Amino acid sequence: MDSAAASAPATRRYHHGDLRSALREAAERVLVERGAAEVSLREVARAVGVSHAAPYRHYANREALLADIAAGGFDRLRERFAALPQSPEPAAQFAAMAQAYVEFAVAEPAIYRLMLGPEVRKADHPVLAKAGHRVLDTLRRALVALGVPAPATDEAMAAWGFAHGLAQLLVDGRLEADPEVDTPLDVQRLVGRAARLFVAGLRAV
């Protein structure tokens, strides 16, 4: 099989779809398999069967591509929040959001690290900043439902901080129970209790 035939499937995938999406999907695969440092515009162009110059029609540079992937991660997280069953009890809804956040981080650790890590500055990429703000707005609304005065920015940042801390410890494999004094680690129980403690703290202030 010659090289043109070998590249034909990738080229057909591009012609039948959207180049930007194809590049992003190829870059996500590299990110998940090998890490953010290994993502390059040249490699993803080769993966989808286009010229090395083609990605620059959509992405100014490698960081812009990473920002687009991170924005997609925030959108998927927000979709998880939107898919949660609506509870009549705001505290239960908040706890469910905390669970969904941690579950997302554990399910997509490479994307999660990119979203919250130092590789891409939100301030430099409006698409990423807007995606992050949409998630923050969802969290703000949950806190306002708990009785926190709008816009609840400080409380939302604090809530994000506690959920992020637990998620990061789990993703990094740093969260362990002491077998001499604790029962085996139950992540769902832990996140639920942390959420209840956070709500209790809000109500005590």
C-alpha cells in the first residue's frame, strides 16, 4: 500500500467533517495517551491527513489548540451538572454537583489537569475563559438557591476550591485511608460529607 492510500482514511474523515473538530479530537487523543507536552500542531495535522499549514486556519498556535480542548472540558463538566436530577432540596443538589465534579475529574484526568493546570492561561483565550465562567455561573446559582446573596462569587470560589482539592488528590492518587483507624476509602461518602460540611459552614456564617 502506498503512502497516499495509507493516508486516505484520515483525509476522508476530514472531508466529511469539520477540520477544527478533527484536529481537536486528534489532539485530545495525544493529550490522554501521552500528556499535554506531547501535543503539537504538526502531529495532529499528520493524524488527520492534512498539510502542516492547515491547522493554522483554525489555531494561531499550539496553546490555542490546548485552550480549545480545555474549553471543551468545561463544557462537558457543565453538561454533567445539567444532566443531574433536580432535587427540591438545594443542599442535596449542591452535594450532587460536588459528586459530579469529582467523578468528571476521575473519568477524564488528562482533560481535567489541562483545564485547571498551568499549561494554558484563561486570560489569553476568551473561548476558555467563557467556558470556565459558565461553569462558575452554574455553581453560583446553586449557592444562591442555598440562600447565599448573589452574586455569591466568594462562596463559589470556595466551593470550587474544596471540590478541586478532593478531585486533585484522587487524580494524583494521594488520597488514602489509614487502615489502622479508618474504614476503606469511600469516595462518594467522602465527597458527600465534605459537601454537607461546606453547606453547614455557609449556614453558620
